[in-house]
Amino acid sequence: MDPRDALDPEQLDSLTGVFRDQLLACLEQCAGGRRGLFSRREALKAGNAEWPEAERLRELALALQTVLGQAAERDPLCDEFLDLCSIHGESDPGEQKLARAFLRRIEEGKVGSKTQEARTPW
């Protein structure tokens, strides 16, 4: 990466701060029942109008992860959000439950740690 293209630490802090603020606002809405934070498909499936702030948040998270990766850094909040965005299928607990659990983990300072213990198949 060309050093002239790198963001300085203040810009990275500002970008991660904007992401965090927007994430918390969207998580609160999602925990209250609004659908479409973790997947655009969820909002459409529920027959709800699209949620542009959630779409921008997912785009910001991907961009932030890329920028931080180029600087050999990580943001656990961003990484965990993107992981939650990838949950689909029968074992999906639902967006409202995911949002509540994620908010709780953020409040408890547990973001970046394992979400659940490894289970043995026996």
C-alpha cells in the first residue's frame, strides 16, 4: 500500500467512532422490532420498507474492515457485526434477538471475545 493512501490514526478513530455511533442507533431500533439491520432480505421478507441507514451501515462496515486490514488492524465491533450479518438459515435466531444480544455484549465489554464455548459432539 502506498503510504500516501494511508489514513492517519485520527481519521481511523473518527471512522470507527462514526461506525460505532451508527451501529448503536441501528441496534436499538432493531432490538425494538425493526427488521433489516443484518440483512436486506429480512426487511423485504417481512414486507417492510427498506432501511437505508442499515444498508449504509453494512457498506461502512465492509469499507472499514478493508481500510483497517490495509493498516494491519482490526475492529472487533465491526468484525462481529459483519459476522452477524452472515447468519442465515434455520438456526438464525432472528434479528431482534441478535440485536439484543449484541447490545448486551457491547454494554458488558465482551465484543471481540468468543460468543459461545465450543461444544463437543458427544
